[in-house]
Amino acid sequence: MTAKSRYDNLSSDRSQFLTEAEDATKLTLPYLIRGHEEYQKGMKQLKTPWQSVGAKGVVALASKLSLSLVPPQTSFFKLQLDESQLGEEFEPQVKSELDLSFAKIERTILDAIAASDDRVVIHQALQHLVVGGNALIFMAKTGLKLYPLNRYVIERDGNGDVIEIITKERINKDLIPNYDAKDTVTDEEDDNEIDVYTHVKRDNNRFIWHQEVDGKRLPNSQGKSPIDSTPWLPLRFNTVDGEAYGRGRVGQFIGDLKSLEALSQAIVEGSAAAAKVVFTVSPSATTKPQTLAAAGNGAIVQGRPDDIGVIQVGKTADFATALQHMQTLEKRLNEAFLILSVRQSERTTAEEVRMTQMELEQQLGGLFGLLTVEFLVPYLNRKLSIFQKTGEIPRIPKGMVKPIIVAGINSLGRGQDVQALGGFLQTIATTMGPEAITTYINPDEVIKRLAAAQGIDVLNLVKSVEDVEQAEQQAMQQEAEMEAIKGTPALMKAPMLDPSKNPQGIQQPQPPEE
């Protein structure tokens, strides 16, 4: 079976998910997801939604996820030595040298990510996940490539593991090496693009893939990789048992978005109708309509005011009801997309804002779980594999050094650790007094836990207990020397040592005469 026929067979399973993604993108970002097999050059005329809450929510949530998964200033992973596999203890100096080497490897990878367009593609993929629930990323050597839902099909087993992926893309014929245009049958003679299918299959503990054009394999298009370092990353926002595709965040609140869209359209159109000014003139009035229409601002015309009227809509109460319901829907959608909405009052405190922000961030826990497993872990494994093959970083022995993800859901846990530790210390100081902290709390351990909770490397930053004790001893010794120096002038003023009071007291003994 060719890749094209297999793609057509699997497209039927994708149809429902793609239709829901189209409905979701029409209410949020209409340009994001196109229809079934839609390849249109140039700009497509899209219908603009009547409300912007959906677009704002998608962009805000995708930005939050992007900054949390791949933070720009800190590392999203950490290399740790698995001491259980070594069977021996290392000296602190050896551990410090290993930590420095690991930090250098981390910095090399982070610098390469910062110099590439990975974050741009990741942000686009997260927007697709929020709206449509699905996205496919291919990690090529030159960078990341994003496949929207309408350009790939996928099949998974009962456990959710990938069995097969087929992508479809239109490529210029001149870019395909060793391609003979005579063998191609196209509907249009001037069509210079052709469909290229990439067929990815799972083969035991590895993935193999190749490309096809018109049912024929392209030469030198084969590839393979282990499962744990595959360049194909099919992402899902939410999973449902038995479904090969995911569900988006927008689909969970599509009812509120549709209601807000209808109310927004009604309010806008009704307000436009209410803003229109139309005068009526009684048929028996002495004032002619032409006279009223030609009169300027502040002009004086002859007539009776009772003969002239203004048409009014009279729907103020109905508009107020619709507007109130719109505000309720907007508030619910802002909470759904984790947009901070602070209570507007003179007594709004910073603690209230902080608690509101913390409640929103706690909702990210469920969102991060799947993204950490399906994106961060294989993304990091692929990066480490590429950099080891190119020689940019040294070979990392398997089983002894393991990468640990410190971003995503783990960063939320660290944030809660900081709050819990701070609350614990404050409770002790309040109930037992500030002196209890110095008596019962180990400051060195507190500093280490705070640094670990905030993802800060304490190596060569925080003094060790030995360094602190040595510094205290040196300070005490210097203080004693200073006290001795200060006491010297007072000692010289003593009567026994004062030359004016005891001249003989300071005379040196003379050597005996020979």
C-alpha cells in the first residue's frame, strides 16, 4: 500500500477532529487551521469574529505555556549524576567539577536553542494545541518544522503510543532531486507543485521513514532513529482513551464562545441601529422635510415642535441584559484561559492579586502533565542525541547521567515549595518568636532549599558551612588584634611605664664591663 492510499484511509478518522478544530479557529484565530486538504496560495479572505476574547485567550495561554516549558533565561532541564549506578561516593571536589561540566553542557544546548527559531515554532505549535488540540513537530538538523492537523494523519495503539504517521505537503518540483516530471499526472499543466508524502512507521524499538511521490519512493529519503530520540513529536493537548487525536482547550468552552459571539454581534448591530438618527415630520406640518434636511446646526426654521419627532429604538433595558450576560461570559472565558482579572476597587491588595495569580497557575498543573511527557522529554532527548553526534558536547554515559526536566509542572511544584517554606518560617517566628529561627532552623539548609525551589545553582554562589566558620574565626581573630592595638596606648600611660613618672622603669640594663 502506498503512502497516499494509506493517508486517504486514515483521513476519515481525522475528519471529526479537524471539523471541530475548524469550528474552534473561527471563533479565535481564523487563520490558524485550514480546512480539509486546503492548500491555497496567497492570502485567504477570512471572516473576523465579532468578539476578541477567544483570540486574546489563545495567545495568552500559548504564551504562558511557552514561557513555562522553554523559559528564555533559565534552563528547562538539568543533568544529574545517578550515584546509585556507581556504587561509590565521590568527594565534594569531584562533584563540583562534574556539576561545572554539566552546567557547561546545559549552557551549550540553551545557547543553540536561543540562536535558532525553536521558540517561534514551539509557540505556534502551542497555539494549535490550544485551539485544535493537535500538532506535529519534526526536529530536523536545521530547525523545527510544524505540521498542522490538516497535513498529517496518525495511528496509535491502545496505550497511546505512536504506530504510524503520514504527512502530506506540497513542494515545488524543482526542489525534488532526481524527479522526472513526465511521470506525473496533474490536473493542471501549469501546476509546478506536487504532493510529497512522508511515511513514518514504528519498527520494534525504532522509527523508520521514507518519502513518496506518485507512489514511488524518492531516493535518499530514508531515515531511522531510536524511539527515545525520534525527531517526530506528535503533540496532544488533552487525551481521550481510544482516540488517536487530542482535544483542544477551546473545544472545552466552545459553548461560551458561541454565546459570546452571538451576543456580541447582537449588541454591535443593535447599537448601530440605535445610533442612527431619523426624524419624522407630520404630513400636516407647516415645516417641510426639505427645510429640515437643509437646515444647519443652530439654524432657525418655522414650525411647531410637536410636528417633528425622532425615531427611538427603546431597547435600552434589553441591551443592558445582554451586556450583563456578556460580561459574565467574558469573565468565565478569562478564567478558562488563565487571564488574570483583578477585582477593581480601592481596597484591592497585593496579596489578593498574588493569590489570584497563584490560583490561575495551579490550573496549569493538568495542562503541563501531558506536554512534559510528549514534548519536553523527547525534545530534550533529541537535542542531546544531535549534539553528541556532532561533537558539540561530550558523550554522556547512559545509566550514569540522567537528564531531569525542571520546567513545566515541576516548576509549579517548586513555586509551591517556596511558598510553603516561607509560610513555615513565618509561622515559627510568629508563634515562638524570631529567636526560635536562629535556635532551631539550619540556615544553610534553608538557603539550599530556597535556591533549589527557584531553580538557582548554588555552586560557587553560596558559602559552605566550613567557609562561614572560617570567615567567623578570621573575623574574631581580627577583632582580637584590633582590641590589642587599641589597648596599647592605655598601657603606655601606666605609672610604671610612663617616662616622666618612672625614668628608671624603662632604662635598659647595661652590659657588664669587662
